[in-house]
Amino acid sequence: ARGRTARGARTGSGSGSRPNDRRSTGSTRRTVPVEAPEERPRQQPLSPEVRRRFTSRAAVLLAVICLLAVGLTYPLREYVEQRHQISELEAQQRRNAQDIATLQQQQRRWQDPAYVEQQARQRLQYAKPGEITYVVVGQDDNGAKGHGSSTDRSTAHGPSWSERVWGSVRVADRP
């Protein structure tokens, strides 16, 4: 009978040519000695050539990384600035839309004849024929009463013509 060895090689039944063959009750077996696991040889320190080559590789890698960082800095900055500009423009667009809505509302009010009449009476002191209107003298737009004197009017509306002439004479007198 033929038998298989541990390594898969076939051996003849009666050859007896191998010393590791054992014969027993009609079958042949070969025993394989168990080898100890191979120990890895200790790594020897890198030679100066290998260190230099590794260092140059690291330098090249570092240079590539720096180039990428520098190359991406400007586009990234532009992207952030453009996003900021977009948000500002969107806010301005919202404000403009609100202004448009307000102006459209005012336009609709001015198309109403009753509103136009009310504004003419209030702002321009218009009156219908036959109505009597009263104007309070010495009261400004804020509702505070003034004294009604001519000096108060000249300071409220600027200097009078004589004060302006005299001021120009004083300015002309300076070197």
C-alpha cells in the first residue's frame, strides 16, 4: 500500500530507502520533525545611505505637502470671502425687498384721493373753499413754542442777510 508523507511526497511500500520511514503493521508513515519557529534576525541600524535616502524622501514629501498647502490657501481664502460677500448681498437683497414693499404700499396710499387730501391739508395747509384755517405762529414742527421774535427766527433759519454781509467783510479783512 502506498502512503503519503507529511510533505505530500509518495513513498514506495517496500523501498525502505528513506531513513525516516517506519514500518508498522502494514502501513508506512513518515514523521516530520517539528521545527522551531524561525527567529527573525535583529534589524541592524540603518546605514548612512539608507538614512540619507529616507531623509530625502521625507523632505520631498514635506515639500509636496507645503506646496499643496500654499496652493490651496488662496482658493480657500477666496471661497470664504465670496461666501461672506454672498451673505452680505443676500441681506441687502432682503432689505431692498422690504423697501420695495414699503414703497409699493406708499404708492397705493397716494393713489387714494382721501389720503392725498389729508396730506395736502396737513403738509401744505390747504383748505377747501369756505373753510377757515388757523396757523399758530411761534411753534415749530416739534411742538415746542418759540418766542416769535425776529432774532429767534434768524438763528433758527440761519443768519440774516446783514449778518452774512458783515461776516464776509470780516473774512475778507483777514490775511
